[in-house]
Amino acid sequence: MEDRVRFALEKLLNIAHDDTGQGRRVANFLLAWWNAEVHGGFDLTDVAKLDRDVAEDMVTVFTFIAREEDLVYPTDYRDEIEKIIGRWRPQTESA
């Protein structure tokens, strides 16, 4: 993962911890990547409700995912993802 992608992902992870509408939308995006079947998908219309810089970080991460030959997951950030699951999807913490 390139530094610019890692930086965008880390900013998104930080936002996903916030108890705000924007935090919830970012969490939805990240958790859809992590496991959409368990944690739900991401509504693309939510992008319109994000600050521009946050939406651009999502585009950076999405572009990274789309350009990879095989699907990759942010396993280096598993602890952070699990905290986000605990905050936004406590009913699925074991998934």
C-alpha cells in the first residue's frame, strides 16, 4: 500500500471513531470493505453528505482497492477495524 493510500486510510479510521453522521458514514464505508455480508454495504449517496476532503480520502482508498489484482483487506489495521465494529456494529462483534 502506497503512503498516500495508507495516509488516507488512517484519516478515515480516525473519523470512523467519531460519534457523528460523518463518522457513521465513514465506518459504513470501511466495514463494507471489511465484510459487507456481515456489516452491510455502503450507500454511495452518503458521499454527498461528507466533507470534500473525507470523500477524496474514500476515493483514494476505493481506487486502491479497484486497482489491486486481488481483493485486499486492511489487515494491518485489524485492531482499529474491530474497535469500529464494536462502536457501530456491536451486534456483529464476533464476525
